[in-house]
Amino acid sequence: MRMDRRELFRQFGAVGAATVFLPALVESAPSADSPTRLVQLNRNESAYGPCEKAKVAFHEAVTEANRYPADELESLRAAVAAVHGVQPDNITLGCGSTEILRMAADSCLGAGKSLVKAVPTFDVIAHTARLRGAEVRTVPLTRLYAHDLDAMLARTDATTGLLYVCNPNSPTGTLTAKSDLEAFLAKVPSGVSVLIDEAYHDYVTPTGAYASWASRAAADARLIVTRTFSKVYGLAGLRVGYAVSSAETAKRLALQRLAMDVNVVALRVALAALSDPAYVKKIAALNSDDRQEFFNQANARMLRSLDSHTNFVLLAVGRPGKEIADLLRGQGVLVSAGYPSFEKHIRVSLGLPEDMQAFWHAWDASVTHHLM
């Protein structure tokens, strides 16, 4: 009997609900000392999910999940290139921007080489560097929580293969100024690559002090700029990211790719998401309001936080952050903690209004009493 696409998806969806989401149901299962639902504010995911165009594309694409990627790969490369005003051969796609970081480390590092990075920052690239036998050199952030670019240059020598700058930075949510980066890039020795991770770019309120380097990367053989569909586009579960670089660098990165690393469903959905820039602006505006409301609630409780430009906030808690995270988990709210130099902080991802109400309720019910 022939089954139409709508019926196939309905049956597939029923199976998917019982399998794909099983780990979440297990984690959220009630116990004697925890609520029935965990509020997940620990992974910097979008609270609002993908746009309607992306949802429609998913419904259509999932019925073709038996196929390997074909033209979809080049279609997404071309669309990303158009957004940044570069050519498709300047774009490298990956299974999330984390795969791009791995590809860059594999390409630029190895035994006898060194990576220079800030601390704390997103650490995936450092993990890969160590696996490749490279030395990882760390530089503390400045007193304003920006990358100390002069200090990073001072740690750069003939062994250095890669400099990593996360801007805005994770876990601090802070910016490194455009003028400082311009001066820094002018001083980076030839033969040393610079990777600027712009995963949270779309959340930054436009300011003259900040700029993306994506469109400029095509003309600079040293520069790799990474972006992701996991944050503002709301596609963290599909794992799609990309790099903008010179064509020569893109070829070098491509040598480290896994074959057919981005699946056909993810490619089609990402392409649909990219076609709705109005949605990106809407989510960025909602996030800005949510971030300000978090600051308001923190101020009302006389709590200090870093001035975030992202969809998360690093909050000072006055006690070991892991201890506070455990208390909140007991109330059904997940946050992250344990960052070097910020051991007495927790990182709180911005959720839906009801999720943030749950966070502050959990804070008032457990943490406030604990801090007295």
C-alpha cells in the first residue's frame, strides 16, 4: 500500500516522540527530591526555537532522510556566501561550529605547535589541540573581561599555529573591541592563523565598538571566522555551523572534514532559517528584553553580573558556583558553573518568561536562604 508523505511523517513523528526525546524524559522524571520538569538554562540554547519556515522545511525534509546530501550542500554554501558578500568557495560547512573548530585545530596544530587562547573561554578547540599533541597557552581576560590581545601576542612565537578569539566571549558574554582587534590583526605574524568565534554575534546590540569579521575573512589568508545555526536560529539539535575564510584556507579546512558530515535534513532546514532574516531580528530583540529583565531581577536582589551581550548572563553568587548550581538543580533548574577565575559565578542561559520565573522562584526558595 502506498503511503503519502503526510501520513509517513505522522507515523515517523509518533516514533520520534518515543525515542528522540526519551533521554529528556528520563532526565526529567520525578523523584523524591526533584520536580517533574527540569528548566534547562545551562546550554545557551535559543529559548524560542526555529522560525516557521524552518519548521515547514523540517516536515518536508524528514521524509527524505533516507537520502544522502546532494545539491543541498552547495545550496547552503551559496546562501551563506550571499549573506556575507563572499563567494561559495569562501564557506566551509560543518556539523555545528564545534566541528569547524576541530577542523581548524587539525589543520593548524599538532605536535610541536601551540594554541594561544583566553581563559575562561569556550574550550572545545583547546581540547582538540591537546589531543593533537599541541601546547595550549592561556591568557587571562582583562579587568574589563575582554581578550587581552597584547598578552596573547606576547605568548605567540614560531611554534604558534593558531590564535583563538571568542567574541562575544563565552562564558562571560563580554566583547573585545573592534579597534583592539584591528590593531591585533595588524600585528599577528604571517603564518599564524586567527580564528574568531562569532557564535553569539546576532545577539549583540549594534554599537560602534563591535564589528563582525566574517565578510573580511575572505581576503585574509590568516583569518577564520566561525558562525553557527545553534543559537539565534534555534537549530542546536540539528548541528549546522560554518566558517568564512579565504578560498585557500577553506580548501585546507575541507581536508579535515568528515564525509557528508552535515545531514540532508539539517541542510534544508538551515537554508530555510537563513531565508528569514526578520525572524533573526525578532529573536535578537526578544533576547535583549529578556536580558534586561534578568538584570532588573538581579539588581532587585542586589546581585552582581557581568554586562552580557549574548543570550546568557554570568552571575556572581558569593559561594562556589557548583554548590549553587546543585541547589538550583534540587529546585528543578539547570545552570552551569565551574569556570576558571569565575568559580563563584553561575552562567544562566536566558529562557522563556516562565522559565525565568522558575529560576527566580528557585533562587528565592533555596539560594537566598543558603547565602544568609
